[in-house]
Amino acid sequence: MRARLAAALTAAALFGGVAVAQTSFAATYLVGPDVSAYQHPNGAAINWDTVFGSGGQSFGIVKATEDNDFTSSTFAGDWAKLQAKNVIRGTYHFARPSATAGDALAEARYYISVTGTLRQPNQLPPILDLEADGDLSQAALRTWVQTWLNEVQRLTGRKPMIYTSPGFWDAEVNSTAFGSYPLQVAHYTTAAAPRLPVGWSTWTMWQYTQSGSVAGVSTAVDHNRFNGTLAALKALANGGAGGGDVAGMWNPADHSFHLLGANAAGNSTWAFSYGALGDQPVTGDWDGNGKESVGIFRPGTNADTDPASFHLSDTLPPGSASDYAFASALATDVPLAGNWDGKGGDSTGFYRPSDATFHLKDLNEPGASNYAFGLGPTGMVPLAGDWDGDGKDSVGYYDPADSSFHLRNKLDDGASDYAYIYGRPGDVPVVGDWDGNGTDTPGLYRPETTQFLLKNTHGGGNADTTFTGFTAGMLPVAGDWG
């Protein structure tokens, strides 16, 4: 149980035996406090400069809301200070499940109405604090939890974290269906590792004591360890913020782009027409400024008098004239873009379906391909991305017959470095660096439900980010629109 629920504990109990042993593994883990109004006795302030200075903390988590109408009295002040410092920070919602119709939705919406979508740099994913069952049955509580998680993910585009104890979860929820959600496990022990709730094989954060002592905080705090490196913590915190790719759509009916500002349900940040009917979309960072823009591939009508061509823009929305326009490829080729040589901006290429060959260029201008090779059988959907995070894009393909991905780290005709099934027939692949960690991974767009299912890792399993939007008949695109 978090310290905020332990108001009846005496000071002696708060600073009891657990705190004595709390430094046993301090050198191993990054640590951070978890605070609420209990850490502000008589209105006392937390000195966040000290917490992140001599206090040696790597992150901080603050209580935001409870039930469907309560905001912590100290949330606004603490959150504003953490925002101003731009440290790694998170918020949580203390759940009060009930059998009232729509309660899970109401609590989810209230939480996000207070915190916002938690998509700024260094903001941790939303956290569901589950330690009350509301007298619901296991089945009803499982439904409540899943409804809350789904709604928060729909509103923010981020996969929430679940805070719970193994004792509570196993007794009151008892489900293995939530193991793909990051876990903040509450298990107060001096052991080297926590006991995990059923359904999880690892933990992301471990609240190992409710009586931690942190410089800058006048009371005991719930103290957490992070299971990973600083780079991994930053990746978790920046999973919905700048530096990652964001989805969008191309509508062939009116040759228009519709680009989101975040991987979440909502209106497009950029919406504009570009090109003409019959054109195909392509996206990339053409000028190497770190922000991606758009272009189109025009199949043309005649190889001699009206050849296939690329038309690329450095700005969003594009100006009246393209920044790059050049003839390339055949009318039946499929356009691609990537940073093939790792030297800066993206350049184009194409996939030739007739013989399953890739033809890629290092410069956005006419001329022979710098890389030309075959990969896979005919009838595949070509893909481009930096699969291993080495700073250079490579290619792969998606087999629509069995929803399998086949990705190669080198620009040649060797064996796939990653081969796995994800999704189902009828899905449309879309590639991006969704969590901003420097590695591209394939996601999916499901036309029948207009749903995006984005994964941060290679392999099958559940999506890390899901949301719906747009309409059937559109094609997915992705980029770091800046």
C-alpha cells in the first residue's frame, strides 16, 4: 500500500526497519520518489532542486487524481516545478472502481483532463494505481481495468503503466491478460528482487519501500527503482514525445496528406493537398534538418514523354513548387525513402514488384541507383527503416498472405535479420521510430476498424500504442514532423 494511504502510521513506523536496508541495492538502480499531499505536511514544500541535486534522484512521480472528481491539492504545484525543471517525471491516478455504469471511462477521462496527454519530453506514461477493488468481482474488476487502460491509451496514444502489489492483484484481479503493460510493482522487501503479480515476467519500476528518505522531502516517501539504464528510462519517458515518429494518412481520392501531432486520436495538425490524382505518397527528411516532410511519386503516362518522377517538399505544408523534382523509376514501381548512407537527409528509391528488386539512391537527383539488389519473392509489400539503430536505413518486406515481416539490416540480398508475424491479413504496414529510441519498427493500420497498432520492438505480441482515426480508403504514412 502506498504511503499516502497510511495516514494512521506513526512517525516511528514510517521510519522503521525497511528504511535501514533501503540502500542495499542503491548502486544498482536508478531511483525516484513517489509523492502526494502526504509529503507536504502543513503545506510544506518539496525542494525539487535538492531532490534532483544532492538527493541523487533520477525521476519523480506525483499523484494527480482519484476517482472521477478529485485532484490532489499538491499536484499543480509539484507538477509545475517538475515541468519547469524538465526532469523525468510522471503522474498517477488512484483508482476507485465501482459498478456504476461508465465509471472506468469517467475516471480515465477525468485523469487526462487534469494531466493532459503526457506527450511532452521526459514525461512518463500514464499510471493506473490499482489497490482498491470497489467490491467488484474479479471478472468485473478485470473489465473495469481494461476499459480504463483502453480509454487512456485512446486519449493519449501512450500505453499506460499499472501500479499494483502482487497480493492485491493475485487476489482481486487474478489475470494474465495484462502482462504487456509496463509494471510498477509495490513489494516492500529487502530481497534482491520483488515478487511479481500473476501475468508479468518482469518489472519496469519497483516500489520497494514506503519509508524512503530523500533529501529535499521532509517526510518519508514511497521510493522506486527503475529496472534499466538511463537510456532506457529516457526512452520510456519520451515514448510519446518529440524525437519519435507520428502517424498520418494519405487520401488518394483528393491527393491530400493528414498528419497527426501525436500518436493519439484527434484532429490532424497538418492537412493539405499535394500532387495530383494518381500520385503516391512518400515521406522523408529531404534536407537533413531533423524534421520529416512529404513528397509524391508520380507514375507518369509515358516513359519517354511523361516519365515517372518524384516531387519532394522540405516544408509543411508544401509550397507551390517542389524543392526537388526529378525523373526516376517506372510507372509500376513502388516509391521508398531512407537515409541509406547514414550521412544526413533521406533520399528516394523504389521497389520493382515484377522482379522483387530494390533500387536506392543517395541523392535526390536523376542518375543510376547506388544500391540495387533483390530481396524476397514477388508480390510483397516493400518496407524501409533503420531496424538496428545504426543510423542507416535498410529495407525489408511484408507478406500480406500471412502478415509476416522480413527485415534486413544490410543493403544486399542476404537472409532476413528479423522475421516474425504481426497482425492479420488485411492490415497495412507502416514503419516508424514510435518511441524515439533511434530504431524503426513496423506497425500496422487496420482499415476495417481505422485502427493504428504500433509496436516499439520487433516481434509479435500486443501493440504498444493503439488509437483510431481517419476513414477507410486512406493509406498510412509516418514521420517525425517536428
